[in-house]
Amino acid sequence: MNFQLSGKWAVVGIILMALYGGYHYNKIQTAMESPKLKEQIMNWIETHYSGKRAEAIQAKMDSGDYEADELRFHKPEIVIQSMDLKGMFSDDKIIRVKIMVDFAPPPDGRTYWYFKTRYSSMFGWQVPTETFDFSYKRKWF
């Protein structure tokens, strides 16, 4: 069986591929502009660094080396510098987020965070799990 895509069917195929690509590109753009997705990512990262701050304060209290103003609750100021998304042609997309904590590099040196996200037409963007940089590098588009 010889299959050739030529003539009007070639034009139809190109149009369908362009529409499919445009649809997925539009999903990527909505992910980057979604306030709900950014809020979920910020909450995830703030929870991590709030816990680290509490552990550091507890260690200082245990050693007896602390000042009274350090005992206040400090909510870290998280700044998202950039967000990159890969996974154009799959349902699971991987987001790489570059952050700063309190306008400086993160205290644990973890500048990039990776999240696996999914889009649902009913619920919007969801961040169900954190993932590793390998899964981000494994995705091509």
C-alpha cells in the first residue's frame, strides 16, 4: 500500500497540524498567565521555606543563641523570576520555576523548582506533585 499526502489532503493535513499546535501553544500561554497556578506554586514554595525558617529558629533556641526579634514569625518573600513549561503534546506538563527568597538566592541553594501540572477544563490548572529536573529535561516540547 502506497500512501502519499499530496494535493488538497496535504493542505488539510497542514491546517489540522497547525490548529493542533496552536491549541497546545495556547494552553502553555494560559499556564504562564494563570494566577491560580502561580498562587498554588507560591504556596507550595512558601510552605517549604517557612518550615526551614522555623527549623533554623528552633535550632538557635536550643543552642541559646538567639535574639528576641528573630523569634517573630517570618513569612518569606518569594519572587518568581521566570516560569518555563514543557510538554506541549501531552496532558502532563512540567513547569520549571526560578525563584528568589527575600530578594536573594534561596538559603538552600535551590534556585529552580520543578512541578508536574495538569489542565482540566472544569478545574483549570492543577499542581498535583513536585518533580525532578530529569523529567523536565526529558520532555522535548
